[in-house]
Amino acid sequence: MATSPLQFSPPLACEEDATLKAMLSFIDDCEGFLAARDQLGNELPASVPLGDSKSSKSSKSSTKGRRRTPAQEIQLLRQQEYDLSRKMETLHFDARAQALHVGRNNPERMASLTFWGQAASRQYLYRIKSERENRRLRELVTLQNSRAKQLEQLWRRQLNTALMAEVESQYAGIDEFLDIQRRQQRYEPPFHEFADTQNVPFGRSVVDRTIWEAFALRTHHQSMPFTFDQVDATNDAVRGCLHRDYRFPKINLRLQIWVATRKFREANRTVFVSQKRMEPLHLEGLASLGITFRETEVRVVTSSQPPGTNSGESDAGVATIETYMRVTRRGVPLWKGWGNGHVARSVWEKSIAKRRAAFEDLLFEEARQMQQ
């Protein structure tokens, strides 16, 4: 029985063809790589033999030896500076020589250069003279400001002393003043006045402390809406200068206030006398309005104590506070919108209401602390 030649199935034949193609491609790549290697080897230069370690060390040491030290660098820079300065002098000399040469050939240009050079020299001298004069004027202004400040401080001390003297004089005639106020006698109508009598359920000592604390807060406490210039306060006297700004629809004012307050303690009463001198100023430029107000405030505290107690030391009982305020105006207002002074009167009415509210708040706080 005859046998037929070996036959491959179609899938197997396809696989062998793919394998054969991959092998042929790999062989071609290897031949190309070998050819490229041979060509590269022929083009490489001959290798340079490496020197020994001694020669390398000597080259490093020679390199270090050629480096410049900082002193040499400085010397080199100085030499360069000298060379550049000489070159600049040479250029200046050449430029001047050229200008002289041009001037000889062109008299008009030479005259122009001479004129402007002299003008520049004069302007430089004028500048030096002006700077000296400015220094002299600055020294004079500094001296004048120092003297003005000293005079202002002296004037303030004298004004504070005068206000305190008025307080002493007011207390000397306090009985007559109270009699006139109680009978409502008026020799001339004041600009504004206020009178009030208030009974509080506290002893005289408590009311005295509270009133004095209210005066002190009004003059030198930082929580108040004032700018404090200089205020001196003791246990029975307060004096100084305050400022406060007011803003109205048609004008903004700064009120400069000089104040002097004293406390006089007697056997059966305590008298508080306060004198204030107030001058409204325009807030822009602080120019005077041409008027001055004087406020006199008197408070008299008396107390009815339970039997067997000292009226001046006990915290119990009922105290009576008589308050009298009188405001006078001097001068003619320069501001046309001032009118009959309704703006100032409204300020005083608000101030009186705030003073009473502050006093009652302090009295409430005093009572709360007493109960603790």
C-alpha cells in the first residue's frame, strides 16, 4: 500500500510560516547591528593612555598655585580703578582742549559756553546761600515754637489758678449765692440756668463719694468722649483743660473747656463748686467763634440721719442734693447761624441729662457693692 507524502493541516502551516518570518527578520537585524558596530569601531579615535596619579596631583597643585589671593584681587581692582580714573582725566582734558579749539574757531560758541558756565556757578552759589538761610530759619522756628509752648503752659497755669481762685471766692459767698438762687432773684438774665432738688435713699458719705467720682470721671476718665490736654486731680480738687468735638447739620465745633472743681466738707453739709470756661472753635482750622461761656455749678449735699448716728459718716439715711447751674455768655457770636443760642442751649440740656444719668448709675453701682 503506497503512502502519500506528509501533509500539514492549514492552521499548522500558518503557524510555521509566521515563525519562519520572525526568525529571518531577527537574523537581518543581527547582521545590521554587527555591520554598524564594525563601522563605529573603525571611526573611533585611538584611546588616550591614562596618566599616573603623580601627574594628576601635580596638575592640581599647579592649578591651585595659579589662583589669586584676596589681597591680589584687591590690588588688581585698585589698579583698574587707577587706570579708569586716568582715562577719565584724559577724556576730560581732551574735551576741554577740543572746546577751547572750537572756541577759537567759533567765538559765538565760546561766548555761549562762558555765559552758561558763569550762570551755573552763580546758581550754585545761590543754592548754597539759600540752604544756609533755610537752616537758620528752621532754627528760629524751632526756638519760637519752644518759647510759644512755654508761654502757653504758663498761661494755662495762670488760667487754672484764676479759675481755682474763682471757686474759692464762690465758696466764700456760698450762703448768699444759695439764698439768691432759692429766692430766684435775677439781677440780669443768664444765658442758661438749671436748678434741681433730689432726694436719694443713701447717707451723706455715700453721696459725697459718688458725686466726686462723677466729677472725676467727667474730667479725666478715658471712657468719656473728651480729649484730655492736662488734668490734675487730688482728693478734693480737679483742674485742667479738655476738648470735645460736636457735629451739627450746619457747623462742626470743638469745645475747649477749662475746668476747676473743689469739694468743701462741713459739719452738716458738703459743698461742691465747679467753674468752667468754654470757648467754641470751628473744627476746621480751630478758629474762634468770638464767644466764651462760663458755667458755675454748685451742689450742696445734706442728710437726715437716724437718731444716734453721725450725719457725716453713716451710709444710712436720706440725702438731699441741691443742684444749681448758671451759664453766662460773653462776646458777640461770629457765626450767623448761631441765632439766639439755641444750639448751645440744646447742648447744655443734653449735658445736664447725661450728668444726672451718670450720677444715678454710679449710685446704683455703689449700692450694689454695699450689698455684696
